[in-house]
Amino acid sequence: MSNRIIIAGGGTGGHIFPAIAIANAIKKMEPQTEILFVGARGKMEMEKVPQAGYKIEGLDIAGFNRSSLIKNIGLPFKLVKSFLQVKKIFTAFKPTAAIGVGGYSSFPVLRYAQSKGIPTFIHESNSFAGKSNILLGKKATRIFVATDGMENFFPAGKIIISGNPVRSSITQATVSREEGIKFFGLDTAKKTVFAVGGSLGAKSINEAIAKHIDAFAKNDLQLIWQTGKTYAEQARTIAKGLPNVWVNDFINQMENAYAAADMVISRAGAMAIAELCVVQKPVLFVPFPFAAEDHQTVNAMNLVRKNAGIMIKDNEAAEKLVNTVVALIKDQHKQDELKQNIKALAIKDADIRVAGEVLKLISK
């Protein structure tokens, strides 16, 4: 009998893209496997998963609202409702295993699977585990993690360091630096900085660049600037008439931007870090300070300690960001050191590692 696997979670690209990469790897290894995604209604996964060719069921669920306690009044009701929805999904689909990738829908799905004795697997992408994953980890069959030192959160015997699955358009990219720079209509003779704040943009990075935009031309640098939707218009106005600056709210072909870049300015989400390790670029991290449990700072510090990246705090970006960029671009020795050390952390086959282990354990 073929396996039937539920993959639960989402909320951000950082959860959804790895989940799809794992699903693709499972289908490649065992094409007859049936896969069903479970997500939270109204979240990004409800659109992205069907685009990738998979079926998804939505739960009526929300997380604990830290900023407004009044909004948590309906939470127990939503939790009960989501458990009833999960029960219905399980009765109809009859899964042989459940994989949780983080996000609201992971918890009720994996909790229910554990109560029925169905094997459960967790993929924890951050170097700081979330509370629900810590709870689920006690009864999980295996826990896949991105970095070492996760014994602080999970039972050591269940942990497998798999890394974070990175989309194949990046792991298998063959774009040269020259092709990347030409894609953005820039000058191949100039040093190029790529600033990216994730799919939604990063306020502090955008404002720091806007404030010191002239410093790029003064130092003979060019800039590829992904701003996110909210800052795009403002940035276009600021960059108007500057031949050394390319600006847009979103970049679909990230492999071109990475190829073009001599260095990168980035947030420190788990997936951004996984991609940056694969493309082996010197990085200046500006962690988003309001991520749950401040996990972006923990993620960035994990690399800083290994001399595989440098970091400045979000509230220091306005003053320090551009000066730090200019100093790093002029220091070839430091760039080489960072490249060498970040290269050592790259894992290109995380999706295969996770899929292989899941299939091995449930096919026993």
C-alpha cells in the first residue's frame, strides 16, 4: 500500500517553500505517495501550494496575539474548531505520516496524529525552536533541524541535522556574475551590492539606503535594491536618474541577483540564511527584531560566531549600514574569509535528506 502523507504549516515563504521542496523530493523518490497539505485559511500557503500542484485543506486557526490580548478571546474556540477539522481530514485521508514545518496549522495536525499513534516529523528551520515545536518534539518520531546545538530544545536522540531545503532554482543555478549584472542593466566593471528584505521588504534597511544613497556612487558602487511593496514607490523616486541603482519591489529570478552580488544586505530569516550559504556571498545581516522569540538575531549570531557573516542591529541601521557596506566592499581579505566560512555551512540536498529519512521510517 502506498504512503499517504500530510504536510502541515505555512504562514510565510520561509515555511511554505521548504515544505514544497520536501513534497517534491518525496514524489521523486516514491511517485505513488499521496500528499495533502494542511494550512491556515487566509494565509499565503492557500495560494502557493496549489500553484505548486498540490491539494491543500484550510483550517480556521490563528496564533496567540502578543500585541493585543483582547484578540485572543476567540482562540480556545478556534483551537477546538481546528481540532474537529483535523479529525475530519484524517478520517477522510487516512495518513500514514504527518510532517510539520512550522506555522499555525502544524500544531493541531501533529498533535492529533500523535494522539492516534501516527508517525510525526518536525522540520525546525530556525536556530531557536518555537514553543509549539518544543511541545510536539517530545512525541515526534524525528526532528529535522538546520543547525547544531538544538539539543537545548529537543530530545537529542530524535534530532537529525538536515539543513533547510532551498529551492532548486538557486541550488542548481548556473548564472555567471556577468550574466547576473547584465540582467539588471548594470555595469560589469563595478562592485555590486544586493539589498533584500525578504518578500515583504525591510523598513530599516530601506530607510538606511535611502538616507545614504549618494554614498554608493561616491564609492563607485552599484546597487540592486529589492524594497518590498510598501517602500517601492518611494525608492523609485529616490533612485530616479541614478544609473548605478536598480530598484523594484520584488525579484522573481533571485538566482540573477545572487550571481550579480559582490556582497548582500539581508534580514536573517532561516530560509534567507540557507540560500546565502548556498550562494556563498559575504553578508551583512540586519535581523528583524520583532520576529517570535527574536529568532532572527539568534540565526544571525550563529553565523557571526563562525565568522561567516557580520551583523548590525536594526536600530543602528540608519547610521551604520551604508558605512559598514562600504568598509566591507573595500576589504577583500575579509570578504574572502566570510565567503570561505559561509560556504562550509551550505547544505544543497536538505529536501532529499528529510524525504529519505521520512520514507525509510514509515516504510519499515
